[in-house]
Amino acid sequence: MALTERSRSALYRGLSEVLHDEEAVGEMLSNFAARDVDEPASRDFVDARIAHVESRFVALDARMEVGFASTDARFSELETRMEAGFLATEARFSSVEARMEAGLSSLQARMEARSSSLEARMEAGFSASDARMDAGLADFRGEVVAAMHAEIRTMTQWTVGSIVAVVGLLVALGLIR
């Protein structure tokens, strides 16, 4: 039970007169509660409160262990699900990769076929061009040869005619008999 302010003051004055040591009186009165909320506690009360708090800590520790076990189980489940998801994703990537490789192979085969076709058409075009050029050159060669023969014949005729005229002139002049 707490001392009232009046009682505390009266005890302080009375004990100070008897002991003549105010400090000792103050220390002694500090062992008495100054307010109603400051109750002195017995050793049994303190031990009971400590035991109660310890039992609450034990219960809390047990609940935390259950919670940690539950959390560990959830993490394990999540890890399993994530690993399954990773495996499924990896399988999908493998499938996409296989389809892409098949598509690339198909594209490469089509390009090679078109390239071969284009090469064959170009070769045929070159052969046809070569044949036309050869025919054109043969025709041109024939025309050139014919033109040269005509020119040579004309030149030969003129040369022979010029020689005959010069000989005739020489005969007429009497230089040749």
C-alpha cells in the first residue's frame, strides 16, 4: 500500500529528528511506495510473473516453430512449382528451337532449289545469247568477207584496167612495140 504525501512527510520529519541523518531517512522512505501504482512485490509474486512470462515465451516459440515449419513447407512447394515451371518453359523453348531449325532448314532448301533454278535459267539464257552472238558474228563475218571480196575484185578490175590503159598508151606513143 502506498503512503500518502501527508504520512510520508510526517514520517520524514519524525525520523529525521530521531536519527539526525536526512539521507538515511530518505533512503528508508524510498522503500515505501510513493503512489498507489507502486506496490511492493513479494518474491513469490515476481517468481509467478516470471514463470507466466516464460510460459508465454515457450508458447510463442512453439507457435513460431509451427509457423516456420509451415513457411518451409510453402517454400518447398513453391520451389517445386517453380522448378516444374522452369522445366515446362525449357521444354517450350526446345520445341520453339526445333521448329525454328526445321523452318530454317526448309527455307534453306527452298532457297537452294530457287538458286539452282535461277542458275539453270541463267545458264540457258547465256547459252541462247552465245548462240545468237555466234550466229550474228557468222553473219557479220560472211558479210565482211563478201564485202572484202567485192572490194578486192573491184580494185583488181581497176588495177587491171589501169595497167591495160597504161600499156595501150605506151603502145600508142610507140614506146612499146
